[in-house]
Amino acid sequence: MIEVRQLTRVFRTYKKQPGFLGGVKGLFHREFEETAAARDITFDIAEGELVGFLGPNGAGKTTTLKMLSGLIHPTSGTARVAGFDPARRENAYRRIFALVLGQKNQLWWDLPAIESFLLLRHIYGLPAKQYQETLDELVDLLDVRAKLNVMVRELSLGERMKMELIAALLHRPRVLFLDEPTIGLDVVSQKAVRSFLRDYNRRHRVTILLTSHYMADIKELCERVIVIHKGLKIHDGSLARLEMAGGRKKIIRFRPAAEALPVGIAAGTAAGTVGPFADVAAFAPEGVEPPVVAGDGEITLHVPTDQVVAVSQRILAAGPVADITIEDVPLEDVIAALFKAQ
């Protein structure tokens, strides 16, 4: 469905010298600098796949989505979406894809959302029956029927995003590009949007390329992730494989029990500094980051997977423990380490 080959986009910007003299100099001798927002990116996405597209700010995610949408032209390389070249901006292509930018609105701010939907119906030339059937399905899935006649500017952020999704899907696109669809939303709204995207993808086999800084979006929706950094692709594979990159370590968190501390010392106030757990560094294997002692007395250790049992036994043998947990390294930390290694 989506074929990307060595896609590159270089932005050329004017480098202005400071001050008045710098401005005058720029009139006669301009200096430019080039920045590669995307460099030689190659990937394929099959029909019906829901793929996460990850990277830090400035990595080139939005630039790539804009090239696939035909909003900007690539400097070099090629892209094909459902057989179309996005750069040609053919009307036939515009009818089979949709782009939702989490920080930009396509709905008329001072009109009810239903008015924007009716306008989109005429723009896409949708038959009345198809339009109404699609609208009813989307409105019911997102539970916003009571808000259709409310001014967009009076809707909550979560309600506006739901309306944006309806607007994007009214013409039943085969491909959906989503750029931070849950940004700024509260937890309840995030879950609602994720649930909708998952259900809609399963119902209609829409191909979805999703960017998000919220790892919950990626973990709940995507089996495959593409990671880019400084314009370069650095990972393309299953989410499970990416998580395995952090599987060589586990996180042990524990809190000494009150009876493990000397008489007169309040529980939590001196954990890791007095009593049997005074030397917390002794519990950490060699070559790992130092233990972290939180203000509430919780102690955190990063431990190689093959040493988790031994370290846990040493902790429990040292003295009474109020609680202890063993966790996987968060996906955010795995990705951050991947960026750092580049």
C-alpha cells in the first residue's frame, strides 16, 4: 500500500547575520544553510497495517507524513501510496487518503462541526446515502452525536479531536496519516481515541501510519514501529523486537520496612542512608548505573536480567522489606537509549 524508497527532504534556509550591517550584507551576499529533515528513508507498509512512526522532535516524522500527503515535494527519492505518486497531487489520490495533524484544525472554528461535515460532503462529492451512513457510524463510534451542533470553539480538546477524525474519515479513505492525534488530551480522551482507531482499523482495514510521543498510543495500537532519528531510519520491525532491546535489564524497586531502620528514624526519611540498607550501592552489580533513592525511601536498581534473582535474594536477606517489584525497562527508556547510541 505504501512504498517509500530513499525519500529525502532538504530545507534550504537563509542565514541572516546579526545587526543592521548584517542585514545590509545579506542584501548583496546571502548565506544559506541546508538541513536534511529526512534522509534516504525506505520502508513498505502493507494494506491494513497500523504502524507506529517514532522519533524525537525534529527527527523528520511530520516532514515524511507531509511528503506522503503531497503537501511538500521530496528533494530526492520516491514514494508510492496505493499506486499514486503523492507529489503529483492528483484528485484521485486525494480521495483515498486523509491526514490529521494533532496541532492543526481543518474544521471551521465558528461553526458547528456538522456544517464542516456538510461542506466536506460537497468537496468530495459524496452521495447523500453514503455520507449519512458514514457519519452515523463515526458519530456512534466516537459518541459525539450530542455535540454535532455545538460551535467547534466551544468543544473540549478531546471533542474537537473526535470531530477532526470524523472529518478526515467521511470520504472513507484507504490510508490515514495521523500526526500526534492524542497530543494535549486527558487520559480519558486518549483512551477513547485509541479505542476508536483500533476498532476502525479492524473494521475497514485502513492503512494507518501513526506518530505519537505517548508510548501508550504505540503499545496499544501498533505491532510494528519505524523509528527515525535526525532524518535517518534506525529501526523498522516489531514492537516486541524493539522492547527486547531493553530486555537485557530489569528494574528492581523496593522500600525498606520501618523495622529495618534504627529506633527513632521515621520510615522512608532515611532509607538508603542508615540501617541494613545504608550502602545501597552494594546491591547494584558492577558496571550498571548507581542506585536511586527517592524521597519516599523507595530504592531503584537497574539490574542485568541474568542477575535479577541473585540481587533480589540479597535485598530480602539484608532486612525487612515493605514492598519490592521487578519491572521491564520502559519503552521510552529503550527508545532514548537507541537515540543516544546513534
